[in-house]
Amino acid sequence: MLYWIIYDISENSTRSKIIGKCKDYGLFRIQKSAFIGDLSRNRAEALSIELKSLCLKESDCVFMIPSCASCFNSRFIIGNFDEERLKQKDFVIVG
């Protein structure tokens, strides 16, 4: 299952740790505060536990949003985004 990780974190050190965790799990950074990647349910749960352990402040927020391949294939990208970056990571589903 594809998962979107979208976050709003106030402290640089905590934000850096979240970025590191996302990269450790093989997620692909699509914007400064957004990653996407293919995770099994177990790995998604493990990542959520690790992110919770980072001592987020009350004002911080992390979304982990599952997305099936069919839903992702129906996406809209508005604005300037190099979709070739997604193709290189096999996130463009043709069919």
C-alpha cells in the first residue's frame, strides 16, 4: 500500500529526525514536508510507533495516509512538479 507522510513540525531537530525515519523506510520525498512510499501494514505501524516516540510538541502534526494504487492513479498534480521523479521511483501507475 502507498502511504503519504505529511507533517508540520515546529523544531528543526525533530523535523530532521522525521525526515531520517522516512528515508530509513525507503520513502520518497516529494516536497519539503511530504513523503510517499510503499509500505506493508506492519512496516507502516512500525513507522508510526517510531514517529510517535520522537517527542512531538502539542502543536506538531504528522499524517500517515494510505492510498491504494487505483486512488493514486487518479491523482491531480496542480502546478510545477517534475513527474519524472515519480517515474524513477515507479510511482506512476500506467493502466
